[in-house]
Amino acid sequence: MERREAIKKLQELVGQELHELASEYGVTIYRNDKVNKGWAGHVFERHLGLPLNSAQCPNFGSWELKSIPLKFKKSGELAFKETMAITMIDSVNVCQKEFEDSHLLAKLKKAVIVARTVGSHVDQPSYIHSVTGIELSEELYEAVKADYNFVRNTLLDPKKGFNALTGKMGFYIQPRTKGQGHGSTSRAFYARPRFLACFINLSVSPQAG
DNA sequence: CTATGATCATCC
DNA sequence: GGATGATCATAG
């Protein structure tokens, strides 16, 4: 399936309620009393008829699927609720590869982002807001590259290294813990709301109309 | 257990 | 409200 084809398919979902889609595709939202935090993404993958897997390489060949939650501020405006996980940070890999060969850039260039509105709780209905692809402008490219190199330099620094990475780093892209249980041993690249705002127009809301 | 999916809980 | 670290489901 081509990226453009996938975007088209996903855009058919705009305005639909995610919980309904989840039950339709048999995606787990609740397991006992716990929430499956990746359910939203699974729903979209199911919609495209894709299998769930955890490979770091793009599942769909030429592109990557991502989803991001949006929330309504008191003013009624829409805002990003969370940062978006991009890809795992492999210390060795990052140290060896320049930005242009990195997983980070590869993922960003192939990403297809599904924005969806959420309430104050998981039980609140969630509607698909929009579907969009990432297009890095020169400015953005340089900015992201700077963040990547910042992480890279930290890893290369004998006095710092992998454990020195924290979510405080990075302007557009931040390194952050991501793993099971306390004391996560792994880190991943996350896109800050600031970065996402460059691609997603929050002033356009299907609901507010 | 680790990697990927993305959100929850908590601190400021 | 925004940012940072922790957490849960699924697949191998």
C-alpha cells in the first residue's frame, strides 16, 4: 500500500468515534482495570488491514503511522495533549549514524499523523480530527538536526552517555524514557507539541463547526 | 525480557 | 497548563 493511499483511507475516518472503531476491529482498550495505551494506534493499523508488530522498521514499507491526542483548552481552542513517540534511541546506532541516515529522520519523512480529540478521561469519546503527512521545511530540518546532534553528542560524551539523556533536552525533539516498569532502560525520541504544531492546523475543528 | 504502540500520573 | 518520567497491551 502506498502512503498516499493510506492517507486517503485514514481520512475516511475523520469525524468518527474511536471507541466504536476499536470494538469493531477487536482492539483492546481495557484489560481488567488497566488501559492499553497503544490502542488508538492499533485501531488505525487494523483499519488499514495491517498486522501488529514491534519492528523498528516501518511496517508498511514506505511510510509510518502515528497518532496524537488533542485536547480542548478552557478557551475552547484545540491544543496538543501529549508529545508523540517517534522511535527508539539505539545508543550505538545514533552514535554511528549522521542525522540524514538516522531512524529519526527516516521516520519523520515517512510519517502519517492521525490527530484525534480526547476528553479528560479515556472513557470520553474520541473523534478523529485530521490526517496529515510531515513535510520538513529547511528551517525545521535544521532544527531537528540540531536536536539529534545534541543527543548524539551526549551519547558520545564519556562523562554523560546514555543515562544522561532526559526529557528536558531538545527543542523540537526530546529523548525520553520509555520502557516497562520503574527504572526504564530504554529511551525514545519524542516530538514536542511545538514541533507537531508545524504540521497540524489546530484551528480547524470538525466538531466546532 | 525487549521493542513498539501512545497515554497516564505527577510535579512545577 | 505544560513538561517529564512511568506505565500497559501486544508480538517475538
